[in-house]
Amino acid sequence: MHREEQLEHYLQKTVAEFFLKNIEFPLETLVTVTKVELSKDRRHGLIWVSVLPDAFGPECAKIIRHNLYFVQGEVNRKVQTRPIPRLSVKMDAGPAYSEHIEELLKKIDE
């Protein structure tokens, strides 16, 4: 595994653990850090997050953006490499799209 891939995986794990321990999302909502992408110079990191059910996506996105400062602080404390990536968040529509396709397939089977 390359150093960038290792750092991306570590950031994904760190952010997911922070979400689990420190952020309260609506009940019966599954929030997943699907991946983290770093820029080539490792100064910027994009956190991809999926939310199921999709109806809670905007609310969870607002909660995540509100807590991004604290997520960045956790990353700053835990990451040993320099420069430390500046994080931003993007919602991943992949799982919601998969759920939609699954529903369509169920309708076809009926």
C-alpha cells in the first residue's frame, strides 16, 4: 500500500470513529464514511459520507458541517505526518442510488 493510501485509510477510520463517539445523528440513521481522497500534495482531504435512509441526508450533512471544526481538531491531534490535510465533506449518493435500484428491481419482480 502506498503512503497516500495508508493515510487515506487512517483518516477514514479516524473520522468514522469520531462520528460514532462524538456526534449524535437522528435515530435509525446509518452514517458511513465511504472514503477519503487526498490531493496530490496532501494539503486537502475530501471526506465522502453516505446517509441511509436518504431522507435524512440534508439534516446529517448540516450536522457534519457544523462539527467539521471538531473533526479537523481530532485529525490534527492524531495524524503524525505533515502537512496535515485540511478537510471538507461531500455527500456520497452511491448507496442511496443502490437502494433505489434495489427497490426498482423488487417492483419488477412483483
